[in-house]
Amino acid sequence: MPKFWTFKGGVRLPEHKERTAGKKIRDLPPPDRVIIPLAQNAGSPPRPVVEKGQAVEEGEVIASPSGPVSSTLHASVSGKVTALDDFPVPYGPPAPAVEIETDPESSSRRRLAPLSDPSPEEIRSRALEAGVVGLGGAGFPIQVKLAPPEGTEIDCAIINAAECEPFLTVDYRMMLESGPKVIDGLKLIMKAVGAGEGIIAIEANKMDAFYKLQSLVHREKNIRVELLQVKYPQGGEKQLIAALLGREVPSGGLPSAVGCLVQNVATAAALSEAVREGEPLIERVVTVSGPALKSPGNFRVRIGTPFSYLVEAAGGLPEGELKIISGGPMMGVAQAGLEVPVVKGTSGILVVPAVHRERNLPCLHCGDCLRGCPMGLNPGDLATLVEKERWAEFEEHGGRDCIECGCCAYSCSSGRDLVQLIKLGKEALKKVKS
Amino acid sequence: MTAVNTKKRLFQVTPAPHFHSGETIPRVMWAVVISLLPALLASIYFFGYRALQIEVVAVVSAVLTEAAIQKLRGRPVTVSDGSAAVAGLLLAFNLPVGVPLWLPAVGSAFWIAIGKQAFGGLGHNIFNPALVGRVFVMHSWLGRMTTWSPPRTALYEGVDALTYATPLGAAKEAVVSLVPAAEGVFSTADMFWGNIGGCIGETSAIALLLGVAFLLYRGYIRWQTPVAFIAAVGVLTWLLPEQDGALALTPLQHLLGGGLLLGAIFMATDMVTTPVTGWGMLIFGLGCGLITSLIRLYGGFPEGVCYSILIMNAFTPLIDRFTRLRIFGT
């Protein structure tokens, strides 16, 4: 029996994956129009290279890199650029985006040249050209991760297949349906950074994916598949490395500081497609789920597809007062409307009943937040320091180490918005420092 | 496919996380009330319905005072969260059965007003409010607070109520009068079931242990404080020499004969006024055990649980500061 790895802290959550775990990924046709926000990657948003009224072809570059940490955007449908303007986005206030009206007649698609045996440099430049960013949510451009800073050596590349957020089944379905692509992506990552070891780490609630991938890698000497205990946030980069290798990423540091590189399942598959098939990143798989949805599922859609289109595909909006979440229930963002588009980091759309509970009652000092914190912080204390605007102490008590996983607020009997307060504190600290 | 008309629909927007464990303040507080029920039943069994009257008066007074003060402060009235009821019940548990009924009423009103609301209400008080109330009534009406009535079973045997004593009191009395108290009055079995003199909620070890089992099972208290507290008293009363002339009590009599279990389980584990980390709780419990033992063995009072907890409450912020967890990656 394989060993189940885990980390310190965290919480056990109801999983709710059964509604979509058995649903095959369904390809949806392009919508009437797509809205492609420019800021879909960590770092600087790419600069648009198209104009209003211009005809674009599927896979054509519409925005190109604007700095060292940036990415490329492609038209996800063929059609006409109808607007370059601010649009509602799922991750914050309205932001600049390219709107394209789909031409239903066109079926052409631009691809890059497939590479059968790319060099590390070719892998990195392909990742940039194809606009591959981390698909887990943060959207970190992967060519940057694939070029570790001078002097650091990466010995272990990890595919994060924990998928520890409840409801989401994107990575699980990808492993079952596109296992070889995931493994090829891992090999490309290992080659790009010169890592001698590759690990695919799966939470133990996805045993069939574990067996599937293990059957695919059993001949590979330097790749292994490991099982993790089902505990949130097992998919947190730092928690994952600690669980698998017993290495602690230093406070404020990157995984490369301990010789690791972590990518999620969908990102590895996207890298494989970009290299082997020359496919730019213009679509992704999204889990659409929630207790009241008629036909929840896993759908492959074009980047820029409005949420409304996906909700309709999942059986339409149910009655009652609802909450729409982009992402998972622990770290996802509640949406004010369904007109926002799917971006590269959209792993799920959840339609759940609205819950009214008392929030921000006085702290009872019970300590449940710090027992749940995977970073060893005292979230209740940090939140109080934010309320009192004591920034120096906030920093000294590790406010910047918070990974915003939400375990503290999940556990809080007083219903305090602990993560929200700590996020505010981190923002304020940036302003105070500058 | 046409876009869905979503103009009319409004959606709830709140910050992440969108899941919650379902634990709430009322859930915690009412669970504590449930855990106190065995001790409440034991108090009625051993001390009669007068015990229930005291408990009802203390709780009603606590709830009414809290509501009145919250109204005066212009704050939402939150008595339904159960926190006033919990501390009212705990204060009643700390009284002897012979007190007049106005005493629990005054005691409850005092601790709510001074012990809790004066500090800003729930979550803001530094000292355990029920114990603040106890100290107040103790020092205001010392005679009434130290007149012990025998438990019901002893009463039938014709024991004089005025001369009855608690096991710890008897030991202390022996120091003063240099007359050894009657041997064998307090058997271990009597102390375990609660058939001894004392405050109405503290005598029955079995009832208190049922309560702690429930709280541990539900995860509302942790083992560190009670274990450290009780272990420290057990070891210190065994190791340290008794005061000259004192009736030698065994460590077991120290554990069962006074307010130690009630204090260690329900007072020293109060979330608001005690440390948050496991190490902090251990230190807190050990400190309580040390102070309790010193007062009991060498102090002027027979009982030291109440003061030990209040003194350690004052150290809670300091303990929290020195037992901070190691931040990941540092």
C-alpha cells in the first residue's frame, strides 16, 4: 500500500466532487462572442496588437508580451474585433479586454509549428508564444517558472494533482482522459529545468486517476506517482512540497529555493499541446457545478466564453437566491453577474444557494483559526492587527506569509472575515512600504 | 446560443471562503450548557431543589443584566448566544446551597456588569467572569459563602448543617484548631459521586467528567489545560509537605474533594481568558496547579482553584506571546 503524505494544519472539507467526477469533458461550440481580458497572467498584462473592426482568425495573436513577466493572448474564435474596452472580469473591477464577435462560417485555426524534440530554450519560448500560464488560478507565466534564477538548481518537478478545492474535477478528468499529455508535459518541464525527478501528486480521493497514471509511468525510471491525504489545502504549493519531500519553502521565497517546481495538471497538458501540436492556449476545461444545477459537468470552452453560456449548458440557473463563484468554494470569487468571461485561470463556476450567517462577531479566542492555519500563523491575531491598522506588527507576525487558503475563516465560530482582513493587510503593507 | 438574460437576477457577493464549518458562538455556548447538565442534575440530587433555584436565579439574573446593559450601550442584544447562561450557571455552581436567593442574583449582575460588559462584552474580558462574580460574593458575604450544608444523604443521618465542612475545609480547620477532623467522613467513593459538602456544582466528579468527555469529543476544549492543571495538583500535593497540624489529605482527596475538577474542566478552559496554543495551555494549566497547591497547602484559604485561575488569566497575553507557533518557512 502506498504511503499517504500530508502537511501540518489545514481542514477536512466536504468534497462535493461526485456531481461532476463521472462526467466526461464535453466540448462546447464557440459562443456568439468572447471577451478576452488582457490581464490573465501574473505580472504585466500583454499589450493588444489588434484594432476595433479588425478581422481575426482563431489562434491569431491579439496581444503580445509587455515585459519580462508577461504572456501572449490569442483570439479564441475567428471573427471581428468589436470592442477594446473595459469589461466586467471575474477577478476584480472591470478591466481592459478584447471583444470578438464570432464568425460562424469560419473554421480555420492558426497553429504554431509542432516540435518533436525541443531544446530547453525552445520549450520556454514556445510556452511564451503559446500563452501558457498556470491554469490553477494564479496564472503565473510558465516560461518564467521554467527559467529558474541563476544559481538555483531544480532537482524535482511536481505535478500538482491534489485538486483540493471541493466541487472541482477539471484536473481529475484531464488525468483520466488526457493522461499521456499530462505526463508529456511533466517531461517537458523536467527537460526545460534539468530536473532529474518528476512526481505526480494526487489526493487519495482520486484512486482511479492514480492507477491510470501509474500504469502510464511504470516504465519511467525518474517519474513516480504519489498519494496524498485528502486535506485542504493540500494543493497549496508550499504544503505540497512539504508533504512530498519534507522541504520547507522559506518565508517569502519561491519553490525554486528548495529545488522544486510545481505545475498543475491542466498546465502540464497545455504545455504538451503547445509544444507537440503547436496549439496556442485558447481553450480550457471548466467544472460547472452546484447542488441546484440540473446538469453539472466538465466543459471545454474558449477563453472569453461568458459564464452565462456555461451555466446554460449546465441546465440553466435554478430558482432561489444564489451565489455564483468563479473557482472553488474556498478561494473562489463571488460574482455579481453572469456576463463575466472564462479566463485562463477559471477552473470552475459554482452555482450555490446564498447563505446568510452572522459575520464578524467578537473573537472568542478559541484558537480554531491557528489550528487550521497551514502556515503556522495566528489569523485571528493578524486580522485584529489589520482592524487596528498596526502594520508593523502585522508584518512581524507573518501577515505576508498568509497563502489565503481560507481555513481560518472556514473554522471561525465568530464568522470573522479573517482572510479578507489579512488580504487587506497585505495590500496596505505594500502601500506603506512604497 | 443566445445569451441568457441575467439582468433581473441579483447574486449574493461575500468574500471567500464560501464554505463554513457551521460552528457558531451559540453552538459552542449551548454545547457547554449541555456539558454542564450532568453536574446540574447532580447538584439537584445531592442538594435538593434549592440548588436548582439558585441556578435558575443566577442564569435569569445574568441574562437580564446582559440584555439591559446591551440596551443601555446601544448594542445588539445577544443573550440568545448562550454565553450569559453559561457563566450564570457556572457562578451558581460555585455557591454553597445555603445562600439566600438574592446572592446569586447580585453575583450574576455583578459579573455581567463588571466582569464582562465593562471590558466590552463577549470576547473582550480578561478574567473569567464567573470567577470574578464568585470572588465578589465571596468577599462581600464571606460567612454565607463558607457555611456549608451537608449533601442530602448526610442530612438524613442527622448531621448538623452549621458544623458541616468540605473535605478541604476540614483539613484547614484542623490547622487552626489543632484538632484532627474525623477520619473517614469523606470516602473516595463519596467524593467521586459527589456525596460531600461543597459548592453545589463542584462535588460530583463523575458528573463533571461526563461533561468534559462531551466537550473533548466535540473539540471545544483541549486536553492540555485540564491534564496539566490536575496533574500539577496531584504531583505537588504528593511531593510538598503539609502545613504543621493539617489533616493530611491524599492527592486523590485533593483532586476530588474541592473545586479542582470544576475549575480545571470548565473555568481554566474558558476560551476567552486562556491561551490559544497547546504549549500555552500546558503552561497555563501548570501555573494554575502550582498556585492552587500552594494556597491549599500553605495559604489562609482551604481552596485555591478560583484564585489560581484568575491569577493565570492575567498571564494569558504573556503566555500567548511566548508560545507563538513557528511560521512555516522560518
